[in-house]
Amino acid sequence: MSKGQFPEYKGKLPMAVCFSIYDWEVACYSNLLGMIEAFFNRYGYKPKYGTGSHDDTNFHGSYSRNRRKIALSFTEAAQSEFTDIRVLSEEEQIGDYAISRCGFLFRVSSDGRKEAMLFIQDNLVDSVECHSRSMENEVLNCIQFRYGAIFTFPFEYGPEQYLSGINLIPKGESFNSNKPFKRRLDTWRQNYKDKSFMMHKGYFREIYPVNYFTSKHFENKVFGDELFRLTRDFGVLNIVTQDKENKLFKWTLNEIELRKVRPVAESLSIVLSVEV
């Protein structure tokens, strides 16, 4: 594993299995709430909290009370300056922490960047690969995305913060801890702000156990051929959708393959968490 790709796990809290997507479009926003609720229900949870910001409007409280506001925020997100929605299950106390074991995050920023994440506690999922198979159809029926990934991440370092490249410092941790991880976060955030380094143009945030990307990655004139060879020689590459406008590939790698692929991918300057 590349040093610093994830923070050092202290074992205080469970891990979260995260399905993150970037650069997406929603064909029918009315289906989005149904997808979220189905995701929660599959694992025996219900949306408990619904909070968010939509331009100058802020709301927080129970999901049932704010469901209409969330639906309206989804519908108007494309025309808004900023939309940030969080749907979370009931919090459970683990030591000094209160965590929601299941959640959905949705963000549209003023510069047009779109990010979303579904997460679930890892012991509720058979495996990362099984989780990806069970989520694919639901997500793709509702959202067309051009880049995504599935991976595990420590709850104490905040899946939500990681989505946006923010370094969350857990209780009892020094600001100077996990320097390699913080450096990669900072580098990714700087590259991500530069529109010439967008993921849908052929880059990866990191190389994860499960990676989703479009044919734009293979069409990149600088490293497309090398990437194709990597996907041919390591892991399993499948076509998820055949849409000509959005042909989506899924590249799955095991731990041994990840250790081999990550340094090669970084040397090709296609990973935005290192200097490109």
C-alpha cells in the first residue's frame, strides 16, 4: 500500500465501507430518496437524521420532518450555488464516539463539482465486492456517474470529511499524526481544484479495491495505453454500462494486486493524491 493512502487505523471504532462517486448526473431526483431509503432498509436501518444547507437555507433535525426539504434541495441542486445534504441513521455510542452506522452524503459546490457517498459499517457487509454488486444497480438506476470507488475507511477519521479532502483529527490524536495521509489529502484537494486534473478526464483520486471510470481514462493520450495494460495484467475489468455517452468500467483489485498497481499508477502521474 502506498504510504499515507489512509490514516493509521487505531482500532477504536469500526471501519466504514464507502461507495463514493464524483462527476455525476441524476436523471430523476424523485427516485433519489427511494434509493437512499432502500439502501438503509437493506441493512436493517431507517434514515433518522436529515440535515443540510441549500444556498441560504439551513435545516436540521429528523429525516421524516425534513424529507420534503431534502427532496426540494435535490431537485434545485443544479441551479443552486451550494447544496450539502446528509441523511444518517440513528447514532450509536461506542466509547467516546457517537456514530451513525449508515449514511448518505450529497454535495454540489459553487464551482460545479459534485460529490456523493453511501457508507455502511463494515461488519454489516459480507465483503467490499459483495457490497459493490448489491449497490451498483440501485445507484446506476438513479445516478449516472463518471468516476467512483468502493473502499473501507476508519469511522474515527470521518468518511464525510475524506470525501471532501478534509483532515479530521480524532480525539486524543496529535495534529502532527498521520502526516503522509494529510499530505496526500492536501495534494488531492489542490489537484482537484484544478479543472485540468478532473477525474472524468482520466485521473484517479487513489487506486482503490473497486474503481469505476469511463473510457476517457483509456483515451488519455499521455497514459491511456499504460493504464490499459495495467487493467489487463492486474485485477478484473468489467463493463458496467454500455451507454455510448457514459460507458462505465469497473476495475476490481485484491490486496496483492493493489500493492503492485499503486506505485506503478503513481509513477504514471494518474493519481491525484500525489504530484502529477
